[in-house]
Amino acid sequence: MKVEKKDKAKIILRELNKLYPKTPSPLTHTNNFTLLISVLLSAQCTDLNVNNVTKDIYPKYNKPEHFVKLGQKKIEKLIQKIGLFRMKSKSVYRLSKILLDKHKGKVPKTFEELEALPGVGHKTASVVMSQGFGYPAFPVDTHIHRLAQRWGLTNGKNVVQTEKDLKELFPKKHWNKLHLQIIFYGREYCKARDCFGLKCKICTQCNPKRKKPILTKKA
């Protein structure tokens, strides 16, 4: 018997709420500015690596004026253990300058203003809106994109489509918690090179008749 998408959504919410009743942010930060910087740094890099680098930075440097004063070359030295550090240090410096010049040193509270900042795409803006300001958002990273396909919730054309499909399936009140729960689940139970849509508890409940591994389209 085929499981309908709305029933899959119920299964997913039930299982994830049991496993992850609390959803702390995986990126260590001290305020919304350092959250923004950490999310920017986490592109094509693990949260663990970002946290390891920023733990020595944020006690001293945690405001836009600190990073403007440092300058791009010093920022490069501080984050050189992070992938694409040169490009990211340029974004961090320019972003900090714009926050001071245009936003009185504060992180803006709208998608439009956030996405206008250097190095900030829709996913980064969504994380800041969700985890920083508590605004309902559904940031889609590689884990969420992969799992949404494995669970049969989206066709996986791209992250834009995945976000749209998930927002239609799940009530808005769950979005902020759910996007983190799915990330945690993807790291722990439904890994990229392990489950392939056949082993984990949610995959087997959502698609009980599936026999062949599912190859997902990358984000």
C-alpha cells in the first residue's frame, strides 16, 4: 500500500519529535551577527569545523565594527582552516562594513535585506530569520534536500522546489524546529552513504514497498 504524502508528514513529525524534542542551533554563536557569520562560513564546510574555528574568534570579535577594524587580511588568517576562506573573508569584511553603513551595525530582519548582503544567499538568510529572529522559515541544506527525496516528499529538482514542497506539506508552526530535526536525523540515521532510502525507521515507514536504493539529486 502506497503511503500518501500527508501521512508521511505525520510519520516524520512523530518520529522526529520523539528523537529530538529539543533542537539547539548546531552553530555556536553569541548574537545574531555571529550567527550570520557562522552560517556564511558553514557553506561547503561542516558545522563542527566552523565551531572549532569560531570558538577562538567570538570571545574577542563579535560585532561588525570588530571585523571592519581587523580588515580582510587578518580575517583570512583567523578563518584559514575553513574551506573557501579567502572568498568568505572578503564577504565577512564587506558584510560587516555594510551593516555599519546601512543598518546601524544591526543584522536586518527581512529576507530581502539579508539576501542583499555579500555572501548571503536564501539558505543563509532563512537560517538567520529562523534561528535568530524566530520567523517561520524552512532553510534547505544538503541533508534536508537528500532526505526529502528519500522520503518521497519532493522530486529533488533543486533546493527551491524542495523548500516549496516541504512548506506545503508541513504546518508553518513546525518549520523552525523541523528543519533542525531533519538535519540531526540525516547526520545520525539517514546518512548520505548508508541508508539510501532502505534502512532507517522513517524511510521504511514512508516507503514500505521500496526494494531498490534511491539515488538522490544533489542540491
